Amino acid sequence: MKMKAAAYTDKMILVRGGGDLATGVIHKLHQSGYQVLILECDRPSAIRRHVAFCEAVYDGTAEVEGVVCRRITENDIRTQCRKCWVQGEIPLLTDTHGKYIRELEPEAVIDAILAKKNLGTSRDMAPLTVGLGPGFTAGEDVDYVIETMRGHNLGRIIKKGIALPNTGVPGLIAGIGKERVIHSPAAGNMKNICQIADLVEKDQVIAMVGDTPVKATISGVIRGLIRDGYPVFEGMKIADIDPRAEQKKNCFTISDKARCIAGGVLEVLLSCGVLPGTEKAVGNENL
């Protein structure tokens, strides 16, 4: 279903980051009628590329569940954004350090970079600021934090304090955690042999990093694989295998985790009075 923003104004929600979890948030806000602008770095390293709007940095456009994201340039940003919104699309601008944020005067800034640390987002950037996951302190560098760790508190709104610390261990899928994530065995450029959604067996070579083979750690379906040709460092996350081979279709849809986090962000916006086409944020003591 192709949605268009409720009202075409200069008001916008600005989301920093366009990876797969950020895309879940962006998609939810867009489908709810918000005018969203994505700020992304010059060379994003998404693994779940088929559900990551950041791929528009490379390809010009990226489509996720029927919604198109289009890369724009630094020339007359507002006009380009408005054109995208009118067409029912989401604009993306490469701006690693957020230098255009204050100029654009967004209604809210959502930091969805998920770097496990704050890369420069502050409360003075917008009337409402939200950080996803660890690295932010609600009430200090951002107004609210959204929990991103799988489990009972996933998607919970934190109005004071921090999210759970990063454990470095992926959440369980079909009882499998760290084994499903593949890290680069060496430094070099990726050469993909397999593709996202391919079925693989344990120890099958799915890619090369320079002359070093990358082997599947478990049997299943390749859920994510970093872009072919991407320069990686040793230990960098480069692939993700879902042990549920029958869930191949999940490679092309937003995850349950991303949707849960998106629900938390949407709740913050609505509770603080940031509605599609309405006035600026107001405080909400009920959060």
C-alpha cells in the first residue's frame, strides 16, 4: 500500500540511519502519514540489504515492502523532500555528521544509527529527540530511549536512564544465537558467491574476503550479506543466517524486532503531540 503524507508542509521527522532496524521505524512512520527524511553515511554497511533503505545511497532508490526511498542531493533539500513526499516516497540524504539537521528544523530527530554509542545527536537538535538502543541517556543527550535488545523489554520507552548494554551476543532465533552471525575472517574486499535468500549448508563457502573463504557457520537461509565489493575489516559482521530454511520469505520483509522498536518510536511521537501535519512537540507527563 503506497501512502502519502497527510499534509505537504516543511515539517518533517528526521531519522539518522537507514539500516534494517531503522528502516522498520522509517517505514512505520511513513505509513502512519509522517514526512520522513533519512540521513545516512556515505558508505553504509547493511547486512539485511533487501530491507534497508540505506541501499539507496548506492543504487539511487531502494524499495522495502512497497515503499520507495529515493536519494536526494544537497541542492535545495526542502524542495527535493517535498517532491518525494508528494510522490509517496521517502527522501534520503547522505549527511554522516548531521550538519543539515539544525538548518532543516525537524519536528523530531530519531537516532537509529545503532552504533552502540552516541555519534553526535543532542537534545538541542529538535523539540523531540529519541535514541535507539545503548549509547544514549534519556533526559540527558536525548529525550527518550527505545530498548532494542530482544526479550521482554524490546520496544519499551525509557524516559530516564539508559537501554540495556550491548552483550555482543545476537538474540536467539530457533534456539541459535551467536552461531548465526558471521564475522569477516580477514581484511579485504568482499566477493559474494551466494546471495541473500540462498539456502546453504554448514561450512559451505558463501563469499571470499580477498583470498580467504567465508564459510557458513550453520545450515539455513542467508538472511543478510554485506554488499559485494565492500571493504571489510577482520571481525566485522558481514552475514547472517536464519536456521529456519522454510522462512526464506523473511529475507524480504521487515523483522518482528524492527516493527516492535518502530511501535515504541511511534508511541513517543503521538504521546508528545508530534502528529502528521500538526504543530510542534509538546511535553507529555504520562510517558
